Amino acid sequence: MAVDALDTRILRLLIEQPRTSVREYARVLGVARGTLQARLDRLERDGVITGTGPALSPAALGHPVLAFVRLEVTQGYLVEVGEALVAVPEIIEAFSTTGGGDLLTRVVARDNGHLEDVIQRLIQLPGVVRTRTDVALRERVGHRVLPLVEAVGRAAGHRD
């Protein structure tokens, strides 16, 4: 889907000022409220905007330890293991991958002992052969999408 300059400006406002009203966004952007709403609807329909809820901090919820746990899975068990991961609340993301493992999970824990408990729970899942864990020491680049949005918007401007 093509994201143009106005879409880029809209997305920037949504990221930088998420609690502002549609009416205020329209005023700031200098467009009609109906135009803005139509753009928002299209961005949602096309899957560019995937949510509107608050971003939550696992650390503030008492889970400051972050680790990336790679699971090696017996052939034929990927679906079953993936479904079993849903029952582990400390797993906040999981992806099937290529390379040195089959599943990559992002795991949060209260402390290192709790992390070990979670890993032990994972290794006991039917189909899990082994795990490999990397503990994050410090976040260097937080989750972000705005630089990508701006690059896509610039590229669209060059195509026009």
C-alpha cells in the first residue's frame, strides 16, 4: 500500500500524540475532519495501523528481566509447540524462524530465578528439544516505526 506525505504526517501525529482527538489532528494537519477520518479508516483497513491501545511496560509490571529464548523443535511439532506457548504469560512474542532454531520468543521475568523457571517450563513442552537463551542487558533502540514511516513517505514522494 502506498503511504503518501499526508499519511506520513498523520502517522507521525498518531505516534507522537496518541491521545489527541481526530478533530484536533485535522486542525493541526490543516485538513477536513472527514478527509482525516477517511485516511485513518484506509490505513486501518490496509493493516498499516494495527492497534490503538496503550503500550505497556513489562518492567513497570514487575518483570524487568528481558530475554530472547530460541527453541529447537522436533520436526512435525512446530504448530503444537507454538500453540502451547500461548499458555505461558511471560512470553510476550514468539516467531517461527530460520537459522539456529525453530522458534524465537521474547520472554520477560521478575528476576533471573523466575527466568530459569520459565525456561524449564518451555523445555518440558512436548516437542521442544533444547533452548538457547540470550538475556538483554540494556535496550539500545526501543521499538520504533516512525523512521520507517518517514522513509516510506519520502520514497513515495520521489515516485510521484
